Amino acid sequence: MKFEDWPEEWQEWAKLTPLERFRESEKIFAQYLAMGGSLDPDPDPTSPFYDPETSGSGAAYGRPGLCVLRRSPV
């Protein structure tokens, strides 16, 4: 795919210097964390290092107080 055929947003990103891209990535990452994003990796039960006792599930979507509602009777 030619550069001219790229979406405009991609072209703008490619025209940035590495330092400018790094600074923009920092802003995006800060917003991700502010929205409740997590740095914790997803548990991988197939990993030889997986320990079910130490890999507890955190709050849903990184926010406490959310609960799952069922639509059908149990």
C-alpha cells in the first residue's frame, strides 16, 4: 500500500518524529489508565507459571461496584 493511499490519520502519525510519537503515546497511555485501564496482564492458565491462588480476578472493568445482572432466572 502506498503512503498516499494510507488513511489521513496514519499519514499524520508516520510524519511525526520518533520523539513526537513517543510523547503522543504517553498521552494515549495516560488516558487509558484514567479510563480504568490496567497494567496487570490477563491470567494465562496454560502458562507453567500460572498460580490460581495468586491470580485473583480484579474488579470488573477496573472499577469497583459493578456487578453482573442476570436476565433469566437461575
